[in-house]
Amino acid sequence: QVQLVQSGAEVKKPGSSVKVSCKPSGGPFSSYTLSWVRQAPGQGLEWVGRAIPSVGMTHYAQKFQGRVTITADKSTSTAYMELSSLRSDDTAMYYCAREHTRTFDIWGQGTMVTVSS
Amino acid sequence: DIQMTQSPSSLSASVGDRVTITCRASQSIYIYLNWYQQKPGKAPKILISAASTLQSGVPSRFSGSGSGTDFILTISSLQPEDFATYYCQQSYSTPSITFGQGTRLEIK
């Protein structure tokens, strides 16, 4: 069973950047579509964007355009989400999730990002 | 973006109850609607895809219906492990994905 393993919790200052990683434990990485979904404390789910390594494409939610960069490193089979110009309302759990047949069928364990001065 | 609206936002029910949660899309999404269950401190789990397709391993007491703009998640007989938050998600309007705001199902 494929698992998505994410990097550990981060504490960042306002205005800084954070980069979170997501590595599948198996399977053909290049065939995956990996999305990032965030969840602020006590709030709902919010799609951030995705990477499609097989075609080298990325898509971002309009809300995050210009502030987020999602990459996929085929050499290390690792996906990354970098969010810049952090604000306090970026404090959230960030999940990576595999997209398969239009569903998020496998999720990472989540990475808590706390933005605080 | 397509807006997804769930109702109710929260719901209290008892073990054995039949429960329905509604999800409405701001425009037709045909059957491109998924349901997820999330328990505290855990990642969401896919329950139903394409409006009514039960995922492998999901108990048959869960069912989904609907098409177009209106969808329903039904739990036929609530079990203790079903108390969680449920989210709908549209996958019609790619590349953007949107979720409903969630329905918290609590024990009465």
C-alpha cells in the first residue's frame, strides 16, 4: 500500500517562506498527480494546488497564485510545496494527497505550519 | 470557482439513526462529486466517488446519490465510529478543486 510521507512541523515568522515535502513510499512517482490541501485549525479543507510530474505541469488555486510554488523532483521522487510571504492566517495543517480518477485517494499524515512572531 | 454548500453544518444523532447530509453545487457538476470522512487529528478518507461509487473497504451503510447540483450522503444506521466530519468535494471544474465547508456529526 502506497503511503505519502511528509516532512515535519514548521514554525515560521510572518513574511518568511516555508517548504514542505511529500514522498510516496512506493509506486511510480512520475505517474502520480499530487495535490496540496490545507486545513486551518478548526476549519475546513482548502485546495492549494497540484503537480503532475509526468507532464511537468502545475496548477494553483487562484487564491495562492504568486505565493505558492509546487514542484516535483523525479530524481528523488519527492514533491514540494513552498509558500512565501507567510501570514498568521497561513497557520494550518498542510496535506499532500494523491489524485486518482478525480479523487484524493491517498493522503499524507499532514505537516503543521505555524506562523507566529 | 464552483461553490459547494453543505447542510447542515452540524448534526447530532444517535447510534442506529439514519442520517442524511446534503451538498449543493453552484452550477452543474454532473456526477463529479466525492465524499470524505475526517476524524480528529487524522487526514480525510475517501468514502464515495462519482456521487455514488462506494470505495473499497467502506461499509455498505454509507451511500451517495444525486447529480447536477444536488447530492446526498446517507448513513443508514449510525455506528459509534461514524461520528466525524464529512466533506463533499467537486472534481468537475479542473484544474481547480473545491470542498464543501464540512458537516460535523456528533453523538446525541
